[in-house]
Amino acid sequence: MNPRLNKLPFLLGDVALLAAAFLLAKYGPQPLSTGMVVAIACCVIIAAALGVTPFLADAFADERESTKERHDQMELQVKRLHAAAESLTRAAAQIKSVEEAVHKSAHAAETLPYRMQEKLAEFNEALAEKENSDHEALEQEVADLRAADSAQLKATADKIHKAAADWTALEAATRKQLAAAEAALAKIHAAAAAAASAYEAKLNAAVQAGALAATEALDAKLAEFKQGARPSRPAPAVHAPAAQLESAPGPVVVEAVSVESPAVAAATPEASVAPAAPAAVVEEPKPKKPRAPRKPKVEEQPLTDTTAPMPVELTPAAAAEPEPVISSDEDSAPASAAPAESSASSDGATRLLATAYIGIGNKLFLRGDGPGLSWDKGVPMQFVSIGKWGWATHDATAPFRAKLYKNDETTGMTGEISLAPGQHVEITALF
């Protein structure tokens, strides 16, 4: 950028020259001489030249700058033209290469079906060869398996035939042994039955003889007790006759029965028979203590079953009382309403105070046909204190019915509640 001339000196010189020309014209000799006029004219011309010089210099500088800018713009345009020409040249080269690639692709596309057919033919040939080789291998394996299976089946059949023959022989031998065992068992049963009958007859005879002897001894002891005489020695043991016990398997001794039961205990098959038993002593019966009445047993429930009802013993009075029936129908009559305590409210509002212990996190809802209530959706009651829930309205003009719900889902067991306008009702709710 060309430097600009300072206009202030030129303007000051112009002012000085014009002031000199004015002073020469005013204070010079009159009439003005030729030299004076020339001097004044020179001052004015020089002042005009000085005043125009900086503006002319600025004009020339502006023209030079504009010329330089136009030159720079032309150079820039020339550079852009050169760059565009180069890009066009590159684009032309790329277009040419693309055209060549398109020609190659078109030629490849033209030859592609033939190449595909050739590849398919080669693939089909390879697949056919593979199938033939696999088929031959499978046939060979099947033949080998058949040969091996036939050999194994033949060996298995031989083993089965041999085992069947062995089983047949074993069955015949077993049948013979079973027949012999059955015959021996029949002989044993017959011998056992005969021995048992003989032993039973001998035992019955010995028991009867012992029973008679025991009865006589007991009668003698009873007579002594009645006479007040104490026995000096223990009662001798009662033995069966030797002639009847010689063939018995062992000595048989029949103990004497107690005084309380004079009946003969040995007459039954349960008579006590023991070898070499000592003589029985008759003792006085001891008085028995009266037994306390048994308590009724209560069936215990398993600890894991928390839903099973616990057994409850009912007294005759409690068993005679009928169980109360609780109605849960929403359309029940007012006579089935829950018992409630009502009194007149101080401010004329209709209030309901319910006592319900429903657990932490649960709420009490109220449904009914009163003001602000409906049977479809409950209205939450206000929590007053622990176990206390309240509800109040000033819009009641006629008696209405209501029912309590736990979490607006579970119906209260207390049934319907009758509310009158201006009444304060207290009720206990059960769920």
C-alpha cells in the first residue's frame, strides 16, 4: 500500500500564499503595478497548486491501488483457471480410466455366463465324483458291517442255543428236585401233624391233671385262710403224673393261679409251660389304686403347616352355641350391619371412626352410597392414630350405608355400616 501525503502542510502553505496575495493586494501601492499583479497572481497560482497537489497524489495512489487490486484479481483468476484446467485434465483422465474399466466390466459381464457355466460343470463333475466315492465307501462299510454282524449274530445264536439247552437241563433237574422236595415236605408235614397231635393230647392230659391238683391245693389254702391259720410252708409245686410226662419233650410244671382267679388258667393253649419251675406261692392281692381319667388327646399339627386349624376343645355349653355367620355381601339388608356406637356430633358433621389393626403400610378405604362415596371405588380414610381411621362429611342429608375395605380390595368382616346425618359413629373393623 502506497503512503499517503499529509495534507496539513500543503493547506498551511496554501493559506499562507493566499494571505500574502491578500496583503499585497490590500496594502500595496494603488493602483497596483504590473509586478505587484504578477506577484499576487503567482501567489494564488502557487496556493492553488499546493492545495490540489495532495488530492492529486491521493487520486494517483487510489488509481494505482485499484490497478494493483485488479491485477491481483486477474492473477487469482488465472490461477483458478489453471487449477480448473488441471482438475479438468485429471477428470478427463479419470473419465477415460472409468470408461476403460466400464468396457472391461462389460466384457467380463459378457463372458461371465460362460465362465459360470464352466465352473458349474466343474463343480457338478467334482460332486458326482465325490458322491460316487462316498457311495462306494458306504457300500464297503455296509458290507463290512453286515459281515461282522452276521458273524456276531451267528455266535450269539450259538450261545443262545447252548444257553437254552442248559436251561432245559437245569429246568428238568429243578423239577426233579422240586418233586423230591415236595414229597419230603409232605412227609415232614404228616410227621409234624402226627407229632403235634400226640404232643397236644399228652399236654392236654398233663394240663388237666395239673389243673385238678392246683384246684385242690387252692381249695386247701382258702380253707386255711378262712380258718385264720397262716401257712407254715410254701405250697408245693404241682407236677403232672410221671406216666404222662415220660414221652413229653421236657418236664412240664403248672404254676398255681392267684386267689383272685380261681378259674383254671392252664385249660387254655396259653398255659405257662416251663422246665424245672419252682413252686408257686399264693400271695394276697394288693389293692389297686384308682386310675385318673384320661385326658382327651389332641392331634398335633406339624410345625411347617401354618394354615391348618388348631384343635380346640369345646365345653358342652360352647359346643351347643351356634357359630356366628358373617355376611360379606354388599347388597345385604341393614339388619346385618356391623354393631356400632353412635352419638350426635358437636358440629353437625357425619363422622365415622373405625378401629382396625391392619398392619404397617396398609390403608383403610370406605365405599358406600353416601356423599362422595361409591360402591365401585373406595375413598381413603384419614389416619388418626395407631389403629384409628376417620372419615367425615358435611354433605349428608339422609341416612346411607357404607362398608370398609382394606387397601380397597379386602372386604371387612363387619359388614355394612348405617350412618345417619349429624351422627358420630365408632366401629371396630375385622379383616
